[in-house]
Amino acid sequence: MTSPCKKYPRGAACTESQNRPDLRALFLGFSSVGLSGFGGVLPFARRMLVDERKWMTAEEFNTQLGFCQFLPGPNVINLSVIVGKRHRGVAGAIVAPLGLLAGPLVIVLLLALLYDRYGSLPLAQSMLRGIAAVGSGLLFAMAWRMGMAIKDKPLFLPFTGLTVAAIAALRWPMPWVMVVGLALSGGVAYWRLGRK
Amino acid sequence: MSVVGELFLEFALLSFVAFGGATALLPEMHRVVVENHHWLDDTTFTHLYAIAQAAPGPNVLVVTLIGWEVAGLAGALAATLAMCLPMSVVIYLLIDRWEGFAGKRWQKAISLGVAPLAVGLIFSGATLIAQAAEFGWAAWALVAVTMAVNLRTKLHPLWLIAAGAALGLLGLV
């Protein structure tokens, strides 16, 4: 346990978590997460990493996830890169996200083949329409839950409104909306943090 | 440039603004893929979203499906790589340094500032799916029920998806 810790002096995972997976374990562990997660795999990632295999403590999980959520990109993929790097360096950082994606990717491509063959049938179309309605409802629920979690709503919810106006109504390109929005919203947050 | 190359570049650019994950990118992917390039139509786009919802795995796989429909296997792999690779490399290179930024004022400001934008993006994605699928009153009712059930109970979303599929098959939505 001592040599990898010298390699990553600031990696809390070195000193606190009890197990160090090899590449095979990383691949299989993240495969199980990818394949069991329906509608968001984060809870499954937490169960595997913290409860079952003890590759991280709950505290480490929260900190690392915090970083992933602060960065763009698929959170779970980012998390798997971090966990892979912590335990097995470059190889781990490649193998962990591959494990996460490989199984679901094959399933999704098989579904795509089915869709290409049968997707034009009226029955398939109406089934997918029903699922899309549920999917849309789940997204509204997710937006609602995240919106309720925002502190200082009068200050920050207007930025939600502006984003919806720019993206959904005006159909402006998202990279520009995000750059300008983040400058404004982050600027307000910076000012607010200074006043506390 | 080939379609696969274009797809890769478009999605790689998007991956840098994917605050809130691939779900937050739905409106922009629709803009790029359906409105700008006409690679897919509205109906196919909503179908692909529905398939991704019903399949296991990270949300990012909707990107794989879009890539597949646009340019086959090469498109699927290019789109997935474009979405995952750039930030993975950035994170790999910078994670150790970033940990030293924890708790800094500007870092907290970005975390706080990103959240309301991500909410707006996901809300836009939800309305976009509804618009593209041209929901009638029955579908909107299902949207509302799904939202209420998901917010008020701990029922696993998979049951809701199964119910949506069943209602769809019965021709009720």
C-alpha cells in the first residue's frame, strides 16, 4: 500500500479505502454498474464503489462526485476515469470507463438494429411514443428536483429562465449561451460568496 | 468532410459545455442533428431518446444511438468517443491539481453558477421531446402523472417506462 501512495501524494483514496482493484476488477466492477443502471447509474456506482467493493469511502465518493458535477461531460464517465487513475494509473483510467460503456453499448446497438428493422411498424412507434412521454416527464421531474435544491432562488432562478428562453424558445447555439450564462451566473455567485 | 468526421467534431465541441451531463445536451443535439444538418427527423430523434431511456447504462448512450442512425457503426463509435474522450483526458491530466482548488471562492462560484443553467437545459430538453413528438392531451397527461409519481414516490423509473410502453402499445398516448 505504500508505493502507490507515494505516487499520488494527494490521493485520499490511498490512505483511506481498504481495497485496491486490479484492471480486471476495475473493468468488471464498472461493467456491473453500467449494466444495472436504468435511468441514471450514479446510485449504482455509489453502491459498488462505497458499499460493496469499498474502493472509496463515502466521503471520498462525495468529494470526487462534486468535482465531476462541477465539470462538463458525463458525470459517471468522469468519475470512472478518476477512480481508474487513482488505483491503476493510465491503464486504469482507460479500462474503468470502457467497462462502464462496453456492455450497455452493445445492448443499445442491438436495440438500434431492432429499431432499424421494426421501428417503422405502427405498434413500435406508439410504444416509443409512450416511453418518450414518460421520459419527458422524468426530465421535468429532474429539473424540478434540481431547481428546488438551488439556494438563493430569487437570485439564481432567473438564470434558469434565461437559459430556457435562449435554448428552448430562441434556439440559440448552446456553447455561446453557456459561456455567457456561466460568466453572468458565476459572477453573481462570486459576488454573493464575497458578501457572506 | 465526411459525416463521421463532422459528427465527431460537433459532439466533441458540445462535450465541453455538457454541464449537467449528456441529458443537458438534448436541445443542442437536436439543434445540430435535426435542424442544422438534417441528419435525422423529429420523430426519429424522440424515438432514439425513448430507446436510450429504456436501455440500461449511462445517459450518454443516447449519443451512441444518434451516431448510429446518422452514420452506422462508425458514427456510433465516433459520437460516443467525441462525447466522452475530451473531458476524460482533461480530467486525467488535471484532477490532482483540481483537488487543491477545493473550497476556493471561484470554484464554489462556478458550482453555484452552473446549477441554474443545468436546470434550464434539462427543462428545455423535456419541452423539446414533447414538442418534437407532437404530444396530444393524453401524452401530456402521462407527462404530468410521471412527474408527480417520480417526485412523490420512490417507485423505480423503470416501472414508469414500462407503463408508458404499455399505454403506448394500447394506443392510448
